[in-house]
Amino acid sequence: MARRINLIPRSERPRTRTDWGLLAMVCLFIVVIFALAFGYWQESRVLDSRRQELSLLQATTAAKEQQVEALQQYERLSSQRENIQAVVQSIYTNRTLVSDVLDAVSLVVPENAWFQSLDLTASDPAVATGTASSSSTAGQISLEGKTYSFEDVSRLIVRLQLIPSLTDVQLTAANETQQADGSQLAVKGFSIGAAVVNSEPAGALPLTDVEVQAQ
């Protein structure tokens, strides 16, 4: 077999050269691709972790919302109970003790005077506003009776004015009783009116003795 001989001069033959710039670019490209892939993998792990945390927080939030909704029922019941207690306290504070008023009136009536009629109306404590002595919420008492002199009538009016639960005591009528023949008797008729207010000091209702149920 004939041996081949390269007749081109050695100085003219092409030489193989390493392109270091291209090689550096290729390496850099590989490094960039690897960095991007690693970064994507790392961020994917972080994203999965955040999604798990979000799911856990959502489940926890849903459980807390259920607990809050359950507790709101008791809050509404507590608010309703407080409102009822406030109404009861207002009624207790603005009440008028009719028995005390009648007892006080009986103590100041002179022995020489007697009543023919007595009308007493007390204010409604449920609608009372402001002070108990307000004319818009005060009750009324009217007395009709007889005595032997106008001085006794004046004395009765003065005594009635000393009762704390009576205000604006006024003589509405006074007259002399006559017989059928026109002669005057030693008896004087009178009519007295006054406003009835709550003179009891404002105090807290003993709720330990009252059970308030809120439905």
C-alpha cells in the first residue's frame, strides 16, 4: 500500500487552535443555566412551603371564625341581659311607694278632719325620665273631706306640704256645709290636690334577689 505524503510545506499547514473566548462563553452559559435551574428549584420549594403555611393559616382562621361566631351568641345574650337589667333598674329607681304615701298622709290628718274621698294615681316608672319630681311623670292625689274650721284646713295643707312625696299641695275648693233650711253648720268642706313623686333615694336594685332570664 502506497504511503501518502503531504507535499504542503509544514509552515503552510493549518494549525488547530483553542478558542478560549468561545470556551469561556460556553462555560458561562452552562453556569447560568445551572444557576437558573437551581434558583427555580429553590423558589419552587419556598413556594410549596408558603402554600402549606397559607393552607394552615386558612384552616386556623376558619376554626377561629367558628369559635367567634359561637361566642357572639353569648355576647348577644349578655347584652340582652344587661338591657333587661337596666330597664328593671330604671323601674326600681323611678317607682312610687303608694303605701308609704298613704301612710304618710294618714299620719298628718288632724283628728278633727275626715276624708270623704281620696284618689291617688302614681306615675309609670317604665316611662319616667329625668328626675322623679318631673311634672310630666308625677302622679296625682286629690282629697275631699270636712273639718270644723278653715284654720283646720290650713293646718292640714301645711302638714301635707311636709310630706316629701307630695309637691304643689294646693287648696282647690273650700266651702261651708248648709242644712236644707239654709242654716249653716259648723262644718267646712275642702278639696286639696297635690303631685305625687318618688321621694326614695336612688339606689341599686338588689339583683341578687331578682333573676333575669334572656331568651
